[in-house]
Amino acid sequence: MSGDFTPEQKRYLEGFSSGLQVARVGRSAAAPATVPAKTTGPDAPHLEAMARFEAQGKKLSDPEKWKREEHPFDGYARLKDQAEKDEFPTPADNFRWRFLGLFYVAPTQEAYMCRLRIPNGILTHVQFAGVADLADRYAGGYAHVTTRANLQIREVAAKNATNVLEAVLDLGLCSRGAGADNIRNVTGDATAGIWPHELIDTRPYAREWHFHILNSRVLTGLPRKFNVAFDGGGGVPTLEDTNDIGFQAVEVLPGAEVEPGIYFRLMLGGITGHKDLARDTGVVILPKDATKVGDAIVKAFIDHGDRSNRAKARLKYVLDALGFETFLSLVEEKLGHKLLRVDADHIATRPQQDRHAHIGVHAQRQDGLSYIGVVLPVGKLLSAQMRELAAIAHDCGDGELRLTVWQNLLISGIPEERLAEAQERIEKTGLDWRASSLRAGLVACTGSRGCRFSASDTKGHAEAIASYCEQRVALDQPINIHLTGCHNSCAQHYISDIGLLGARVPVNEEGDTVEGYHVFIGGGFSTEGTIGREIFHDVKAEDVPQTVERLLKAYLKHRESPEESFHAFATGCDVAVLKQFAMKITL
């Protein structure tokens, strides 16, 4: 093969159909392809990156090949044809349809799951009730609130694949890009615009980023999924340090090289499933420039993310390979100007966050108004409950419902004279607005009931832990317990006070296994950002409630004072000492 592409090969990089032909030619060639000098169109950066990897003699991962053969956004007619035939997808199409928000979740369920996009997690009461109706009409009659302040509905039949996608659009919502190699739902401050001491209202910035993604095809089909969060300094933690990009509101004090005021501090590389939190880059961004900077970061990632090894394809690994300064220089090239940098000494202490602010009644910044944080058992809502919560938001509040990264929701804008009514109506749905210190911080991923990757029934085991421990341990401090079913860590077990990672636990020499967990302790987020350490390995699920009880009672017995948090206690001790404390507890 010559040192440059033929005209035919260049055309392949500008269109998928000719790309398939060139791919066949390339397999029979004696030498690797070279990188074209220039291509055009929104898919060009991705195709050029694929070609560079092949030119280095590397094999593209299957998802990269599938994206090149047919961009998922171009396959809607085939999805519609499959729905008319009541057929579920092939593996390649299962990957592609995730770009549209549909996940075929066999063998756990012979059905699709549909995940939405809800910028900053805020819906109107009409939309929320509409999702309930949609779940009844096309799915299993329930929804899950996710750890990205989002909704997903399950048990969608093959014949309803396009019906559900179109019904979502009819509600003024969408599911486009909610899965696979895309920028996932953008999270923002759950109390944006209503928290008394917030630094900035994140809603307009999350919304701008949301629509920028939807209207920029070049930002789809990334090397791997990508998470972005905006934290405005409100009371409910947004967990921005667990994201690929965290825009964290800060106040820059006089004396810095930039004008004093409110900026976003840029944090990069969070991926807690790979034991890494986003790190402060020293860069601050004018809020109005957040989307431009985010766009440049993602485009630099497109150029350098791994297209051959899915396990190493996240932004963290680009940062590990290039270093933060080199990567930031690439971002500056995309922007065409230098980024602003401010020394940490010129940044004010951020407002204190409240680990219980997502539960119960809290006063808003608006005089006479409050919001109520509603407890959802590990994020699940029946459609009838959704409709009543929507009605409460309409009748008693400002008509909005705010989803949180803690798998629950807030009903905002409630005047004092309507609080009692709202509380009573919430309780009549079978839900509550009060929670124990344990349940308030209980988070679980979908688990083995609905996800083929999960080794354990996380939602069922989370409920078992809560029911068992509430009767035996009197906690006086908030605590987080997160259960995740696999190493993808959707429930972010590494940043929890007590984190549980699903595992198949061997029970005999014949290789038989049962559901269970590896147990981690001492994780944290925000100002206490820490990756948890393993304290117990291969604990059978039936023994997990007692294991958690031991850890909680060890904390209450050995902490220095009632004011010492579980996080401070756990990080202040060696794991071997903590294990010894726990095993000496008499149950």
C-alpha cells in the first residue's frame, strides 16, 4: 500500500457506506493504513482517530467497528422495522440503540430499558406524570431514579421500542445519547435557584450544555462514555468530583490575576469505578464560557481516547498518559486562547453542604417557601406514586420535581400553609419525607433483577440491610451505604462510608457460588474525597446485614466523640484495626 490514502479511501472517511468497502480492502492489504491529511463532516474526527489506531497496527474494539459501519443515529428506520416485527436487536444493534436511549437487558429481562435525558434533573409535573403514563402504556408500570438525577423505565417490549422513544419526545423530554459512548445526562445542583447560600444557579449552564450536546453530532460516538456535572454550592452534594468534567462553583477573592467573583473551578478525570476522583486543574472558568470549554475538552478527548481497549478508553487514562498540563494545552489549542488559572489561596471556602438536605423539609431562599425531599426506596417509583407526586407538586408547590444523584426527589416551592397537606399526601402514596440516618444515604444500582452485569440483587439487599440494621443500631450521624453490582460502579461504592461491590462468592470446592459482596470502608466525596479501602472480601449476601451492623456498632463504640463522623473514624484507623473492632462486636 502506498504512503497515502487513495481517493476511494478518503471517500470512505467521509461516508459510512464507502467506509465498509475500504474496510474490506484494508483487511487484504499487506501494510497498515496511514492517516488521511483531512476529512470533512461531523464524524471526521472519530473516523480519523480510528484510522490512526489501525495505522499503528492496533485492532479496533467491536463498538468502534459498529460505529464506523453505521452511525447509530442513522439506524432509526431499521429499529422501527425491528419493532414492527417485534424483534430484539443483534449485539451490534443493541450497542447502537443505546445511542437512542434503549438498552436490551437480556437475560435478566427479555425487554428494553429506556433511559431519559433530564438536564439538572428537573421536570415539570406534567412531564413527570407523563412518564408514569408512558411506563403504564409501554413498559412495566414503574420507573427508577438513577444516580445521575435521571429516570429510566423498564420492561419495554420489542414492539414498543420506537413507540416509547417517540412518546418521550411528545413530553418535551428526550433519550438521545443517554447510553453507550456519549456524554450522559448532565447533572446540576438539586437545589439550584432555591438554596439560601448557593454561589450560582446551575440550571442555565446545565441546560445550555444539554442542548449543545444534542445539536453537535461530533460530540457523539466518543471513545467511551463521558460524565459532566455542575455544582453551584447548594446544600445537596452533586458529586461533581466523580465526573469526567466537574464544574464546581467557587468565589475568587481579590488579589488574583482575574477579576474577583463567581467562577467554575475545572476538575477533570473522575471515574470512581477505576478508583479515581476528579482533580483540581487550577483552572477557573467564567460561567458563560463553560460550554465552550467543555466542548474543547471533549474534542481533545475524541482525538486521544483509546479506540482499541475499552477498559482504558475513559478520560482518566488520557490524563494519565499525557499529564494534566499537556492535555490542558491541547484544550487551549481547541479554544484558541489560554485558560484562566488561579492559585488556591485566592479561592474562598465553599459553602457547607448538608448530607441530609435531600430528605425532609428545608427552607428555600424565597421567603415563606420550602421544599420537601421525598425518600424513594432505592430509587424505585410505581406509576401511581409518580402521578400523585406530580399532583402534589402542582397543587402544593411550584409545579416542578427535582431528581437528585441520591436516588430521590424534591418537591419545591411549597408555601408554609400547604406543607402539612403535602406531607400527608406523600405518606398516603406509601412513601415518606422522613428517613433514618441509614436510609437517607442508602444507594443501590439496578442490580441483578435488571442488569446482566450485576453479580448481586443490590436493591433487594439494600432493603434487607436497612430493615435489619434500623432495628439494631441507633445512628446519630448521617451515613452513606452504597451497593453496586459490578465494577462499573453505577452506585459509586468507592466513595461511600460503607461500599459494597457485588461478587459471586464460592461456597465449596466444586466451584458453586452464591450472591455476595466485597465490603469497602471510608470512602468520601467533596472536601472529604477519598477512595474506600476493602475491609472484607467475599461476604455472602445473607451475611451482609450483620457485617454492616458490626461496622456501625464498632463506629459508635470506638469513635472519639459523638461529633466524629463515620468518615473521620474510618479514615483515621488502619483497615486491620477497623476489622478487629468489627469482629469483636457481639451481635
